[in-house]
Amino acid sequence: MMDKLLKIATVTSAHGISGEVRLKVFLEDDSLFESLSPFLDVNGDDLGDVSIRGQSKGQFIARLFQCTSRNDAETMKGLNLYIPRKRLPDIADKDEYYYSDLVGLEVHEGSVTVGHIQSVRDHGAGDLIEIKFSEGKTDYFTFSSANFPLVDVREGYVVFVRPTEIISQDSDGQVH
């Protein structure tokens, strides 16, 4: 069985005329990026090394995989770079975890297992947990300590407190 692949960067655009690209990196500590090379594509095929040339507007400027012209770099737009999960360092603290380790955990409401974590998404305004409920429905919830007061990766579950959204509508159609 192949090790779980983690997406750690995406090529967002070409940069300049000599084959460099802009990379959006999804690591908390982006200084680790180059040490995780070589990178893989979504199928696990080796993409080779990446050479970081600098930073601009929160993204790395990099040369990758034999790109020698702007045309080469433009063909890379949207390419995702992956690494095997095993390349990330182990975490000793039981209260820390990688988001990728949350996928597949059981979701408990009280003492009842109600589903599993399907994915963790970052859409810029905060992380969202996608839960696939036992009855087949899927829904997203803000990943907060109010919604998920306990995360126990070692035991394989999270405790979920369903948010209570109080939305009422009066006779005039006003939402409160």
C-alpha cells in the first residue's frame, strides 16, 4: 500500500521569462519546504527537485523540473506538489497533529459515533471540517474548539458539538 500523499504546494502562475513559477505552499513552517524534496504528482510519480529563488507576495518564486522558458512555466500552472506523509516529522505532543491525520477519524456526539471526517479544507476564512454522517449526508463545520472540543488522533476520534444556529423569522419577514 502506498503511503498517504499530502499536497504541500500548488503552482499558481509563471514568473518572469526564464521558466520560474510562483508556488503557494501549504506548510505552517515554509522554511521546511526545500528539505521535503523530491516532490511527487497526484499519482505518486517523482517530479524531481525544486529550487527556491526567492519570495514575492507571500509565495515562493521557484524553478522546477527542467522549466527553461516562460512557456514551460505556464504549462505548470495548477500543478500540485505532494510528498508521502512519512516524510513529515513525528509529533510527540498528543495535543498536536497534522490536519491530514484527521481525515478518517470517527466523529462522536456525546457517546454516539455519528460519522467520520471526510476532509479538512482551508478556504482562507478559516478551516472547515467535512463530516460524512452515518446516514450518508455530508456537511461542513468550522474547525473550532467550540465545535470540536476534543481531538484524539491516537485514539481515532473527535468529539463534535453541533453548532446551534438560531435563526427565526417574524411575521414581517425579518430574520433575527
